[in-house]
Amino acid sequence: MVKYGRMFLFHWGLPLAAVAALYGIFQWFAERNLGVALRPEAIPADLTLHLILAVLLRALSRNLAVFLVLATVLMALLHLGNPMKIAILGGPLMPDDAGSLPTLMLLLEGGWLVLGWLAIAALTLSLLAAITLKPWRARIAALGLAGAVAAITLTPQPLVAAMDKRFGNIVWDQHGNYIRRGPLVHILQETTRHAARRDDPPHRGHVLAASQNLMPSMYPAALPAPDGKATKKAEAFPRAGRNVHMIVLESFWDPSVLKKAGLSQDPFAKEFRALWDATGKSRALSPVFGGYTANAEFEALCGFPVTEDAVFFEGRLRNEVPCLPRTLGGLGYETVASHPNVAVFWNRVNAYKRIGFGTYWSAKDFQLDDMNGEFLGDASLYRQVMEKVEPMLDTGTPVFNYVLTFFGHLDYPLNDNRPPVITAKHGDQRLALYANTVHYKTLELMDLLKDLRARDPDGIIVIFGDHLPFLGPNFENYTQSGVLARSRSEFTDKMFVEVSATPLIVIDGRQGPLRLGDMPMYQLPSLILELLDRPVATPMDLTRTPKDFRVRPLPGMHVVQGPGGETAVCRGEERDPALCEMSSAWLDNVRTIGTDLFSGRQHVLRENMLPPVVPAPEPVLPPGPLQSSLTSPNAAGS
């Protein structure tokens, strides 16, 4: 009897004790080094689930040694992978991340890249070494796991409803979900939710109803000016066939708002600061923070909001669609995209083709002669892009010139040509590096603008940052100055705007920069078509918000800015029910049209469910003394 007791303890007691010990060690490490701690009430259920899974895996394992290796690898990925993603991007691992794994691996470099490959190799090898189906206990365990997978696959709706009731679910606060659930409960709950999600394309009737519901929000109103009125054109200038240059700046933001950082000087170049001031400090409202640039690209190129925490280019853009590049291509434009990164990153080869770019220049098409770590400097990128585009400009054929920069990416490396000139008295080294990066980005951008506006004075130039930069775990450096809180669950309404707002500059040819206020990125394509005075209807017209309102969807919530400047955050506990009810209905209709267009049967196109063409508004001129100097293509610093 004693012999069997010892065998039981060795085969089952020791593995369970090891799992419990690893649970405590990993959670201690995550709290101490990454600032992510589970709520005490999450631990009993999550640890119990760990022990149940440990029993099944131990039954499937050849011996105790290989089980311990497998358990350590799996728990490290769960207990450290989630806090790492929370610290960087603000949210834990989600099922959609599996599809983005190849691209996420491309984000890593140096020691992190080696660690990533080691983790994948360790998981693969430990699974191959550990799993066996020969003993009867292994077959029973395999049947148990298969039954769990079948339940999740076949009956996900009642399962996720029960888990939501037991563990809670706040879509807009995935960080909070994680610390209230624990890593294994969280990934099981979200995997079940992912299985419950229906990707069936919307029926024709639903698409028709949605398009009709969105028609009343088609307003031929002028672009916003500081006084709320449109201003007349100061002089006639050519509008049809003008070139469009869209420049998306990697991780571009204004760190001078971090008042307690003690920056030694304004990070923005003086000329850039004056130009942005002339726009009234207009801002683009991004769908993402700290990463997932492809979602900002999708909005700025396709005119529809991203509403989920997933990379739209990776799995939700399946059809060829009349986004801005394809629309302009149909109007006779050459459409070119430039990004000096690996071509397949975020599925850009397929995505750019589907949205209508005729040419895509990636890393292999550029001379990598001015590298900051792994990233080509903006000055070199701009020079090479202009060398490629100038022959097109000479032909007289209009060009849509889309440029996505790479310099400015985490970890903000600088080369010898860009020595640090800014220090942060109360900030860390990362913040100082970022401030210097922004300094050089604005200097090099203004050099480009000076040449570009002299070369193409009537062109439309659109410039904005893709998202705010990562400046430390759990919004570190932002929290020091009170710009953001440590967790989204602690954000004020204003913070939900600030976490998405990057500088925006739109130059309307000789008329100069426009004052646009806070503009969601998905509204940029329609704005560009209006400035071109092109009488063409597109599905992007269906995402115009009701007059005087602006809606910034974020995962699980949306922010509404009203005509009086009021801001409401709509996330289930509404402070302004009327405003949120209106915007929620609008957003539901937009989602229906978007699903039909990008991954469905495209009823909206095949049956022409588009709004009528409306006249283009008058352009808006920025008032004030800066207007005369900044609207001239030969002005200093422009």
C-alpha cells in the first residue's frame, strides 16, 4: 500500500505540486518585472484549471521529466506572453494573434528574436517529446481533450455565455479581463468567444437596410473651420487631376505634452511646429496604440473604421475593394505605395493589391544606405521615393503617392548622422531616444515638404502619425505627466481621445494647411476626394458621420465628439444615452456595410447601394498671420 502511495505521489502529486509552484513563480516574475498582477479572486479558478490540464498532459506524457519541460514551456508562454503584450500594447494575447504570429516574429530582433524562436522550438520539441497515446491513461486523456475541443467548437455560444456570467467580460478593457480571470481562463474564454463569432456574410436585406439607414448622414457640409463656417476660396486654382501625397509617420506624436518629463527643448523642428500650429493642431484619431500600423493604414486608405482588436489586413480584407487607391486608379491616377520594410509584413503584398495599388516598393526596392538599427532613415526614403515618382509627375498623369515611413519604430535607434540633442531630465532613456527621433523626423519631413511643394504646388499633401509610441510598460512616461492612466479601466473620457490622437496636417495645394480638428482616420479618404472635386460615389461615403459629430470606434467601445465639443465614451455604462444610442446605431450599420464589402458578397457594390453624389465643399483656409508664409511653396521651412 505504501509502495502504491509513493507511486501515486510521484506520478501525480509531484507534477501537480510543480505546476502550482511554477504558477506562483511566473506570477511573481510578471508582477515584479512587467507590472501585471492577477487579482487574488482570479487565482482559485485559474489555478484549478491549470491543475486539471496538468493531469491530462501528465497522462499523455511519456515520463515525468518531459512533462515538466512541457508544463514549464506552456506556462511561460501563458504567464509571461500575456503580461509582455499588456505592457507593450495594453492588452493580453487573443486568438487572432495566432494568425499574426509570422508577422509578429518579424517585429523582433536581436535577443528578443532569438528568444521568440527558442520559445517556438521549445514548445514544438517538448510536445513531440512528451506526447504518447500508448498507455490506456493517455487514450482517456486524449478523449477528454477531444471532448473539450468538440464542446468549444460545437456549442460555443452557451459556453461563452456561462463563462462571461462567471468571470465577466468587458470588451474595451482586456487588461482588466486578464487580471480578473488569470491566463488560462482568459485564453479559454476568448477562444470560445472566437469560435462563437459568426463570420457569415450579411444578407442582401441587411446590407440594403444598413445602407438606407446611413443615407441621412450624407451631408454636403463644408469642412470644419475654427468658427464653424466654411471660408471662400481666395483664388481659383486647378482641382481636377491634382496629385495626392499621403505620408504616414511611424509612431509619430508630440512628446512635448509630457510636461513632467523635463525635455531640454521642443522635440518638433521649429518649422514643423509652425506648420502644425497653422492647422489649429489638427489631429488624426487612430484605431490603435503602440503598434498594429496596418489598421491605421486600412482606415486611411479604405475609409472604414476598425472596430476589433485584430489586424484587418491579415484576415478580414478578402475582396478586391474600391478603396482610395482603386478609386483614384479608376480616375486615371498612377497609384504607388512605398514602405522600406519586408514586403509581406502585415500581409501588405495581398492587402495593397486588393485595395488597388498598382505599384508597391518595399525594402528590396530601396538602397538601405542610412540605417538606424533595422530602419531606413526618412531622409533617404524621401529622396528615393521622389526619384522614383518624379518621372511620373513629369508625364502629367496624376499620381497617388503613398509613403509609410519605418524610422521611428521601437526601440528608436539613432545612427551617427543623428546624434542626440535632447535630454529628458525626469524621463527614462527610451523617452529621450524617442524625443530625438521625433526631432529628426520633423527636420527631414520639412526638407521634403520644401522640395515637394516647389515641385508640385497644387498637390494635396496628407501627413499624420499612425499611432502613439510605446514609451514603457503600462503607459509609463504618459502616466508621469497625467496624460494617460496605468490601465484603460482607469482612463477618463479625455484619455480615450488622447490615446488615439496623433498630429495631422492636410495641405490643400496653394491654399495651404486646413484646420480639421480631431478627425478619425477613416474620414481621410472622403476628405481627399472632396478636395479633388471628383463627382464619384464610393462605399466610403457611407461612413460619413451625422453632421457635426465624430465617432472614434475602439475595441468594445467608441468615443463620440459632439457639435458643442462635448465628448462621450460609449461602453455600456452611458453618461449620455441619447448620444451613444445614435452613434451605436450608426456604427452597427457601418459594420454591416464593411463586412459585406471587405469579406462578404459585396451587395453594396453589385446592387449600387451607394449614396448620390454630392457637391464638393469649398476648401477651408487657415486664418491668421501664418497663412501668407505657409501657403507659398517657396516659403522658408515649408
